[in-house]
Amino acid sequence: MPTALISHSECVLHEISPGHPECPQRIDAINDQLKKQDVYDYLQHADAPLATREQLMLGHSEAYVDFIHRKSPEVGSVQLDADTAMNRYTLDASLRAAGSGIMAVDKVMTGMVNNAFCLTRPPGHHAERIQAMGFCFFGNIAIAARHAVSQYGLDRVAIVDFDVHHGNGTEDIVDGDPTILFCSAFQHPFYPGGYRDNVTDQRVNVPLNSGCNSADFRSAITDTWLPALESFKPQMMFISAGFDAHLEDPLANVSLLDADYVWITSKLMEVADRHAEGRIVSMLEGGYALPALSRCATAHIRGLMGV
């Protein structure tokens, strides 16, 4: 079975501001690299649907969903915080990003594809239950994980987040949910700040020092995430795939290389093969050096494809 690539043209219309690092060209760069490496045509392509209000409420309060809809401007832009703004296209792009995870779960769980990568933006892992922040509006991956549990009756799903920034929004949304194990590795101290204490079968936060290199990262994942995942035995895996811990990325100070994303993808696929019938949904988060982003995202997708 193929790997799905779920995206939508509306996701490139959202723009926080000219020159902002979370830019529309991020999607274009990944698509161009997939074509350059002769991968694009072997993926199963699908247009991301608009998430419904009910689906958004798997991760957010009704009042917050209403707030984001109300703030959507007809012209110009609206600033929600210092890092996060909406233009006239942002609401639909955000709904597509959340909807891509829902579609990915449905495709994987019904056996239409082995796994899926959601090539959408804006990202989602900083969006808390009642607050937009850090370029994010809806908790895309938390919503997708909750959909897998509620729609398909899964008892254990895992969300793993290797973006260089802590997935505080995902953490906030899934906190206390016994069906979801959340694993996050991130530069600390760094945006967005603190993180919550680890809880067995609930949360594995792994702060990484500035300057962390490949060996440090691989050792941390091997010592923490992998034993926790083996113990939890997830029935489905979700990946917050941020590529901003790369050496070339301008927004952080971790020094991962292309090969590290190949390595972490293979390790997570091994866990999914053992416990989750290979079921994986991966969603794009950060990554702001376009050449490194395009190479590493393509390597991640090739890993999912097994090529």
C-alpha cells in the first residue's frame, strides 16, 4: 500500500507577514524536492478537507473555536500575538491543516494507505486548548489523535514531537488523557519556555541543551522515548515532524544532520511495526531553512514509503 501525501493549495495562501520564517515557500520547497528525487508521483495525493467545528472541539473549547472564526479578517491581517497573525486565507488554511490529520487517520485506519504525511500549514503544536501562539491556530496532531481514539476505539495512541520547540499546545490539549502518550524532545531553555513533569504512560519530555549534536540527540531518544513507547505499546503513532533542529536552521541552536531524521523515522517505524500494524500519521511542524527543510522532509517521507 502507498503512503498518502495530504495537502491543499489554500495552505500556501496563509501568510503571517512578508519575510516571516513560517512562509508559504516551505510547502513549495518540499514539493519541489519530492519531484527532484522522483518520489512525488509514487505518493497517493489527496486534498485536505476543512475540519468541522465538532472535530476542532476534540482539541479546543467551543469558545476558542468561535474566537478564531470571529477574528478572521476580510482584508488585511489581525495580530493574535507577537508571532501569530491571520490574513483572509488563514482560517481556511488552518481548517485544512486540521482536516488533513482527520483524513490521514481515516485513510490509515481503513487500510487505504500504510501511512500518511500531512504537508500542510500553518503548523499546530503550539496551539493550546484556548490560545493561539507560536505560528499555530489549531492543535492539528492532538485533534487527529483524539479522532483516532473516538472514531476507531483505540485505547493507546502515541504522539512524538521532534520539532526543536517544545510542543506545549499538544501537551496542554492531551494532558491527563490516559489514551495518549506524548513524547517531546526540544531545545531548552528556548521558546515557548517551560514544560510539564514527566508522567508514566502520559508524558516524556526531553529537554536538549543548546548545541546538542547528533550523538546527544540519538542517545536521548534511545534512553527515553523508545523504552516509553515499547512499554506503552501504541496502537497508532502520530509524528509532529519539525525539521528546525537541523544545523542549518536559523531559529535554533541544535545541530542535527539530515541522517538524524532518517534515523528517527526508522526507529519510530520499527515501534509502529511492532505494536501498531505500521500505522503512522505524520504532520509538518517547523523547519525554516528551506534547503534543509526540503531535504529532511523528503528523507522522512521516503522513510515512511520504505524507499
